Amino acid sequence: MAAVKALATTRLDWERLFRELAHVLPERVWLTSFSGNSAATGAATGTGSEAPSGPLVNLEGCAASHSGVADVMIRLRELHGAEDVALTESAKAVAGGAEAGDTTSSDSAATGGAGCGPYNSFNIDVTLSDAAAAVPSVDGGPSEVPARLGGGE
């Protein structure tokens, strides 16, 4: 029982994360790729700073403009347990469907900008706190999900 409880308290609540994502993403923004891990990484980097210690989620998608990408970043900070939201890449499409800096439109598909058409592509990393990985209802208690995100009344 102790092993099962330990696993349950450290797993990421994926259902809650997806529900909150659906509520915080602004209009005219969509995801083309989603990846994440629920394990803590916590290793030191070569620069002397510590790497993120909590779960990490990587989102790639499209937005109508660079200000739309900024809106996405601001709204992602509203996710339960979000500690850091970092923009890895944001690229605006140029004439011919290629992204700025690309030499051919086939390079755009290789960099994750495929499917955005005239919209801006983005790549954002969200680091969640270790507490976000804990399931609030492990002992059978009610979940504390705000009503604005689909929980409670």
C-alpha cells in the first residue's frame, strides 16, 4: 500500500492539466504538439544553475501574432502549480509559407512550425512544481479545482 500511495502522490494529474489548458488557451491559438514528463529532473546544469525540478511540459502550437504568443505565456502561468513558463521559440511565417530564417518551406516542417500557415508558430516549456504532481484527493478528500476551471460550484 505504501508503494502505491507513494506513486499516486507523485504522479502528474494529466486530466486536470488538459482541462486547465482547455480553459486558459486564448482564442485563435491551437496546439500542434504536446509532450511532458511527470518525473522530477532536478540535475545541476553546466552553468551552475539548477535545472527544473518538477514536471516539465512542452507545448508547440500556432497563434495569430507574436502578441498572441505572449498572451499564451501569460495565461499558462495560471495553470495549477506552474512555476516557470519559458519561450523556446517563436517564428512568424513569411511569404511562401516558410518561417523567418528558413531557407525552404520543408525546413519549416522539420522545426515544428508545420501546420501554422500564415500564423506564428511557438514552442513553450512549462515547469510545474512538485506539488502540482501530487494528487489532492489521494486520501479520498475532495479535489480543490476552481469553478472557473471546471471544478466545484
